[in-house]
Amino acid sequence: MRNTAAPIAILSALAEEQHGLIDQLRNPKKITHANRDFWLGEWHGHAVVLALSKIGKVAAATTAAALIERFGANRIVFTGVAGGLAPGVKVGDVVVGQSFMQHDMDASPLFARYEVPLHGKTRFDGDAALTAALFKASQAALANALVRGAYEAASVQLGLIASGDRFVSSAAESQRLRAALLQAGHNVLAVEMEGAAVAQVCCDYACRLLRYAPFQTGQTTVRTLISQALSTRWPANMRWPSLMGFSRHYKNRSCSRPYLLGYSTI
């Protein structure tokens, strides 16, 4: 029987990050809206809608709003790759976003550096209980030898992710960015280009922000590190991560939180 509950939205910026998910949908249906393709279907017994946000904060915000308004999504999971900023974050690690900020937000002198105007905050926090559940599930996934692959030392990190409309592509740039954020009191683990925008959209819809979605409109983000802020060359054996590679590890329907199935890491 088809699940008629509000769908869980699984959002990625690039097709490579979404790879394999569409093929796993039961009763797939494609709807084109806002110049984007949305795939509705059932995955592990749950109603889902898959979407590509495209790249950057504006594109991600547009997609998040469409998921909520047009498709009634009340949970948003954002998956993809990111660059590491913190010294302890290494290639292959999984970063579970606990909170988001925009590293290129600057409306000074009207508002403090990094503060989102008229929100009175620089960060958008996730739901503590569900973030903890996602963190635990990610650790379990990495304990599986088939999942670990070439990165035996990979670990799960939990913390702050920064987003901006700039591709941080060198060690020097990442060091400057980390230094500026640390000076302002923000210990950022990873940098990417969409997550904080999705978090702000969720906040604007008067919902709890979730690193893993609750039963109100919410958001959760998991990122796999492809480099230390891309300061090293892309490893020859590195594959684009996706949820598909981890879904087999979470097919056990006895899971206490079944909606986490397959969503724990990229």
C-alpha cells in the first residue's frame, strides 16, 4: 500500500550526490515545477520526494520553498559533499550538521557581521534529539566494512557547517576563512554552498529546524568531506557519495526510528 503521509524531502545539489536513489523508488512519478524535476515515490516504506537544489544559496532556497509549498514536505534531508575547515576533519569523514551559518553574510553596519538581517541570529540550530539520532546512525554505518571502503580512518563529526556563494578551492582561502570565522566565535567544521539557505527557509516557515526532520517542516544535513577545503587533489579512487550506498545498511524495519532508514549518511 502506498504511503500517503507527508513526504520526506531528500535534497542534493548535484545529480552525482543523488545517484541511485531514483532507481530505488517504488511507484516513481516525475513532476516538473519551478524549472526543476521532483521525483515522488516510496522508499523503504516512506513517502519521499527527491530533488536537486542546483548550486548556491538562492537555488537551494527556491527548491526548499517548493518542497514545502508545492509538495507538502515536512522533513528535509540535505545530502552532499563539502570541504573540511577544522583541523580534525579529514577526507572521507561524515559531517552531521548541528547548526548552519552563512560565511558570506555581511550587512554591516546595519547588522553585525554574519548576522542574518531581521532574524537576530547568525546560526540556525537543528533539533537536538533528532540530530543525535542521525549522528548515532552515521556511526553505525561507518562501522560497516563495506561502507568504509578506502577510508578506514573515516569518522563522524557533529557541529557547525558554513554555507556561501563561493567555492572554497585552496588551502590559503580555507585558512583565511577559518581564521575569520574563529575570530567571530564560529568553529566551523565544513564549508559548502547550500545548507544555511535551506535552514533559513525552514525557519521562515515557523518550524523546528532539524538536522534530521521531525514531524514539522524541518531540515537535516549530512555532508561527506571530499577534501580539506579542497586544498588537496581529488583522490583517484574517490567516488561521489550518495544515500544509495548506505541504504542497504538500514533496511532492518525493526529500527526504532524507521524514517531514518537509508538517510543516515551520504
